[in-house]
Amino acid sequence: QVQLVESGGGLVQPGGSLRLSCAASGSIFNMNYMGWHRQVPGKQRELVAVIRRYGSTNYADSVKGRFTISRDSAKNTVYLQMNSLRPEDTAVYYCNLYIDDTRYWGQGTQVTVSS
């Protein structure tokens, strides 16, 4: 019954920044983890970043040092700050939540990095 609402995608030039937001319809206080995946047509969906219940994080090697995942528990929202964007970051980004032994997915938001 949980719904995830994503926002923040769009077109940005190489080297630019975007911040994605994912707002959950309910409390994320007891989540196992929440994070972001991305998918390019013809490729498998890959994990980008996750944040766990007590705040620990993990990142894909390709985004370490450039992307930061964070959360605002009061707003039931998780963010993905993306800096120094590269054309290869172009993908559909999906928010995901694992809570109560169930995984939920957002609708996806397109991020395009191009001149």
C-alpha cells in the first residue's frame, strides 16, 4: 500500500547537478533500506545508492564521490544529490523502499545528461 512519488529528473549539461526526491506515502522510520536504481534501455537495472535504517550508505563504484543519498525522516523523503554528472549517468532512475519484507518501487524519473 506504500506509494513512492519521485521528482527532480530532467535535462542537465555534463558537469551539472540534479537532486532527485522520493517521498513515501507513509513513515519510513522502520525501513530496512531505501535507495535508488537506474536503468538504460537494453541494460539491466543497477543499484546506484542505498541508505539503511540507521543511516549507513552504499554507492555504486561509478558514482562514488559524485552522488550523495540522504533522507529527511520528518518528511518521509529520500534524496539523491547528483553532482559532476556525466553522459553515462543518463538513465531512468527508480526510487525503491524495502520495508516489512516488501519492496516498493517508484514510477521512475528520466535523467538526461547531454550538451
